[in-house]
Amino acid sequence: MKESLILVDEHDVAIGTAEKIDTHRKGLLHRAFSLFIYCADKKMFLLQKRSKEKYHSGGKWSNSCCSHPYKSETWFESLQRAVCDELNLSLYINKDISCKSSDSPVYLDKTLFFAGSFIYSSKYDELSEHELDYVFIYVVDSAFNEINTNPSEVSEIKWLTIDEIEKWIEQSPDDFSTWFEKAFNLVKKSLGNL
């Protein structure tokens, strides 16, 4: 089955759908999301190193999970699918969550926080990203001891504090995906609400 992404205008109004690779070849603006898993007791975030097999940004460090909502998927279905595909985890969130890019930062349920959204674009050889990226924070009480990642999606994971991430970005910004710093900035602004 081809993966149909949701095409939007700069105000996040849906204007159609397109197949995933075609969307990235043409650089069409589409919805996406970046999820950060946050361990409240250790004040650490789970980062992943993208597999070299990924169609772009392979070997770059990024947030815990990222993907696109597919046509006719709810936010619950989209988040669950992506976290399962990449990290082999299930999220315990309300099935009825809803969110719009214009919403203020807010808890959507007791574990999932919407930090905001932004638009960015990046070129990668023959492909490009042009995304309206929703940023979510999933709050857990303690860090997962074992995560059985999908090696075709994720090659490595690390739990890091805000300070450790900021220092790393300052020293080696090219280690990260092109969207990471913008998403991370929204997360930092939200920390007082977590």
C-alpha cells in the first residue's frame, strides 16, 4: 500500500494528498510530527540515531520518533504506528486526542503534551523535506530499561539531559537532523509546563 501524506498550505489547511516519495521528490508542503519521549524523574530525553537505510538523513541524531500522519489516520493512530515501527513501543494515550497547529502548547491527555508547530524545508540530494511539523512530548515516569529498536529505522538510542543536548548541538550541529534544533527549541520552551 502506498503511503498517502496530507498536503497542506502554510496555514495548515489540507489541500490534498500525495504518495510519500513523490511528496519528497517535489518538495510539497505536508504534515509531519516529531515526538520527544521525556523521562520526568531523570529529566532526560530519548534521542535516536537514524538508520543508514533511511531515505534521507541516515546516520543523523534526532528526536525519539518522527513520521507523518497518513491520510484518514487519527493522531492516536499515527503516533502509535510510528512509535511501534521505530522503537517497538506502545504509547498509553487517549484515543480521542485531537490537535491543530494553531493550538497553544497544552497537555492533550495526562502523558502527551503538544509543544507547538513550525514549517521548515531542507534539500537532500534528489529529495527534499517541506514540512509543517507538529512537536509532541510524551512524558514517562522513568526511563525504559530496554528498547528493542527496529534496525531499519534506528541504529542507536541515548537518554540525555537538556544541557547535554545543547552542548552537543553547539559542538557538532551537523550530527543532527535538519529539523531537530527547531523542534528541540519548542520542547525547551515547554519544560516549565511538564
